[in-house]
Amino acid sequence: MTAQATPAEPPPRPHEGREEGQATAFFVVFTAGLIVLAGLVWDGGNLLAARREALDTAEEAARAGAQGIDLLAVRTGQPIRLDPDRAAALARSHLNQVGATGTVAATGDQVTVTVTRQQPVLLLGGGARTVTGAGTARPVPTIP
């Protein structure tokens, strides 16, 4: 009997059938995505907190300004109304005490304060973003 010769298979290549490097590419893309997500959470959360602080400060300053009523009008039995200059001065004084910057408008029967501040962002492009908050208050008569 004659033995049939089977064709010899070529020798395997060193990296054939192996998936080296594919996990590394996945890891790099996945890690980059996590860093972007962390940036959104960190900087986004800081921006929201800064906006809330600006809003709180504006409301506090507006309430302080609403204390600036026209005392002469009250003493003569007239309805309670604001003294615009005194109300604006009280609101600005509060802003200065807390180290905030903003605008104050005291007109008619209300005080409106807008606070503006810069919030640095670290992971989303760097630099700083402008955050604003506004508050309005009116004097409220109380029963003695």
C-alpha cells in the first residue's frame, strides 16, 4: 500500500487568531468617555451650585433692600412704600458684605438684585463660565 501524502499545512503565523491590542483600543475609548462624563458631572454640578449660590445671594440682598422703607410715609399713616435710594443702598451694602458683584434696581414697591459671578470649569474646556442669579423682594407690612 502506498501511503498518501497529505499536504502540509503552512506554519502558523505568530499572531494569527489572537486579539491582542483590541482590548487596549476599547480601554482607551472607554476611559476617554468616562473622563468626559466625569467632567460633565463635576463641572456641571459646580455650575449648578454656583448658580444656586448667586440666586441665594441675590434674594438675600433684595430682602435686605426691601427693609429700606420710607419711614416718613409710615409715620404719617401712609401705606408702606420703598425709599428707592435707601433700599438700593441696603441691597448694595449686603452685596459688599458677602463679596458679591451685581446690579440693584429699587423702583416702585420692589427691589430687584442680579448677582453675577465667574465659575471656573476644570474639565470641560477650562476657563470660566458666567453664572447669574436674580431676586426680587417687596416690603411686607406686619401686624403689631
